[in-house]
Amino acid sequence: MAGKIADLKAKIESKDATLIDASRFVVAPGFIDMHVHLRVPGQEHKETIETGMRAAAKGGFTSICAMPNTSPVNDDPEVTEYILAQAGRRAIVNLYPIGALTKGLLGAEPADMAGQVAAGAIAFSDDGKCIQNSRVMRQVLEYSKSLNTLVIDHCEDKSLSENGVMHEGAASLRFGLPGIPAAAEDIMIARDIILAESLGAQVHIAHLSTKGAAHLVREAKKRKVKITAEATPHHIVLNDGYLKDFETNYKVNPPLRSPEDVQALISAVKDGTVDVFATDHAPHTAKEKDAAFDKAPFGIVGLETAVSLLLDKLVNNNVISLARFIEMISTIPAQLLGLKNKGQIAVGADADLTILNLHKEVVVDVKAFSSKSKNSPFHGWKLKGAPVMTIVAGKIVYPFAG
């Protein structure tokens, strides 16, 4: 039973065990982030597997899923195997590669999905890009159905969003910068729903961000379409009103939307339309972000701020219960990804645990991040609630030893 939960009792005595007094805290099944960019291989100047894993452990995550927009792209079994080999040498949390849906993320030809599954890929995505060709999208959904794996789709109609750098709305008009309309997301989500419904296939919508998208997913679920969706903390707590000084740490894709969209997203979290919380952790160097707003890359880091942001803004404000929060960041991700021994506290399950102090007050300090990159808009934010211990396979991986 090494690395497993051996027993659950009101009182357990053991001469060999280390006793951890968590009586003042909340012990939850280990948190799982379905949407992380680790930049390995090829972009280690932004993040490495080691720094990404340390950031995850510090943020309360016991498992992370690495997106395939690496260099080279993870569209080949050899790249999947390389990532797993690198992770195995530095493993303090569980790492699961997500394979590319199409070769080179070009959206033209399906990747070797069966080969990637055999090599260890746990799901598929062209995240960062959206398959524009509906025939190709249909093909990959058919393949994923036959392989019993999940497709995670970044929904963006590029004919509408091309050259856009922020939400198309009051802020983009004020700044005179090209916008990304909400319709660019809504149109592709509508397409995915139609394809999933016609094929009986499952699709997971990455980083839901618009009022229209939430409505589409909600209505599809009523028809029993196999569709699920995730929301990021930054799309829940920020809106395009924060874009006042061309601060590039607010530049994300999908962009920060209008206050109306944010309220619709919170409602979708509250009523169960949104199934999962995920960070879309996207590290970039200070040099890369220190550019004109229209030239800077999209993305922020999120592994070390997500849990506190969600506890502070959602749980503490009674938007959702603590139990529902844990489901959305642990139990449901485990179910969607087919991780049968994770996302639960049960005899025989993996001994992956996240321990929370709901009363701990923290001040976000990017200088203290374990992530190699520090591109966060939350520096200086005061939040209540935080992970205080992360346990993977029965071993304490945070706080760090030494």
C-alpha cells in the first residue's frame, strides 16, 4: 500500500507513522490542474519541469497536466516520452502530458493520437490555437472517442479575433487597440456542441470567458450533450476595467472580458455550468512582458495564486460551498481525465492530499514565487485562505524540506 491511503478511522495508531496535526485545517483530496503550460521542451528560459512542479506543490496541486504548445510541439510519442522522462527525474508532483490534436498545432492534419496515448498522453488539445477546419475537428473528436480520451478545446474563431489584443468593448475603444469579440469564442463553442452532439463524443471547453459561451454550454447540458467547461481564477476575479495603464500582466487569451461577462461566468460556476477550475498557468519572462501591449505575449502564471483567489472570492463570499470548490478542483478533474485513484479520500486511493488553512491571510508576492516566471497581475493582493501542506503519494512535498 505504499503511496496509498491505508485506512480511515477516527483514531489510528502506528509506531512507524509521522503524525501531522491537521485538526485546525481542511484535509482535501489532492488538487488537480488540467491546464498548465510548462514550456518543456524548448522554452526552459520561461519555466522548467522542476520550477513548474515546485510552483504546483506550493500552490496546493498534487497533479498537473502539461499542454503541448512546446518546441518541438508535443504531437509525437517521442516528445511525450521525453516529457515524462524529464518529469520522472524531478517528480515531486504528478505530471500528465496532454498531446496535440493536430500536427504542429497547425489545425490541418490529426496528430498520432493513438501513439501519444500509448506513450502516456492523458488528453488532447491544440490549446493556444483553435482548429478552424470543422472537418478536422470532427476527425479528432471521432479519434478521441475511439481512444476514450478527452479533447480540451481552445475556442476562438480567428477570422474574428485576428490581431486582437484585448476584449472588444469599452476598453479597446478607449485605447484604440484591436479587440477580440465575445462572438469569436461563442461561435466555436457552438460548433463544438453541434459536433459533440452529432457524434456522441465528449468535448471540454478550456477557459470559458463570455456570457454567450456560458449560455451555450448550459443549454447543451440540458440536452445531455457530453460537454464540460473550465474557468480560470483570472477570468472570475478580473475584467477589462483593470486595463488602465497598458499593464501587460493583464494580457491573456481569452482576454479579460466585460463586467457583465464576469458576472455571467460566476453564475455559471454557481449553477454547475462550469465543471472545473484550471489555472492556464502561462509563464513568460519579464523581458518578454516588458513590451508594448500589442506586442507582449498572452498569459499569466497561476499555480501559486489560484487556490487563495478562489477561496477568497468564491468560498468566503458564499458563491459556492467549500465542498463544491474541492469537487471542481480535484474530484471532477480526476473523473474527466480517468484518474481513478485520485480526487478522493478513500482506502486504496492515492495518498495525494491538499491541506488548507481557511483563515490564513496571505499577501501575493511574485518575488517569492517558485515559478521561474513572475508574470502575475495579483502582486500585492491580500487574500484569505491558502494551502499549507501538499502531500503526494504519502510524502510531504510542500512545505519544502530544508
